[in-house]
Amino acid sequence: MCNGVPREMTSTKMSGLTNEQRKAVFHSKGAACVMAGAGTGKTTALVERIFFLVDDQQIEPKRIIVTTFTRNMNHLNPIKGTTP
């Protein structure tokens, strides 16, 4: 709640989320795992989730852990000779 209004109605980004992103943002039972392809809005959903947890659920930021990774590590493979 933000001044008595649910945050999902006050966020400028929230209205642009897909249904799947909304499921990730408002997940309420324990940890959430978000897996999706490139360009699907994972980072946006994770950032909105953090705002939701801190602003609406009153979770202390120091109690939130977010980890992301990619399988596309070709730029780190010296054998292929690619560069970042």
C-alpha cells in the first residue's frame, strides 16, 4: 500500500507488466525463481518485486537476496577467441 492505494496501481512500470511478470512480482510464498529467455523482462520483474517487498510487504532490504546469471558466457571462453 502506498498512501492507501495498492502499489500495483501507483507504479509507472507495473501497468506494463505481462501476466507472467505479475505472477513473479506478487509471488507470496517464500523464495521466487524466475527463469525465462533473453529480452522477456526478467530484470524488470525482479526490480518491481524488490519494490513490492520493501514498499508493500515492509521487508527490510537487507533481508532480500537477488542473484542473476546467464548461460551465455562465450565472451569468457579463450578457446573460441571471442571478445566481449
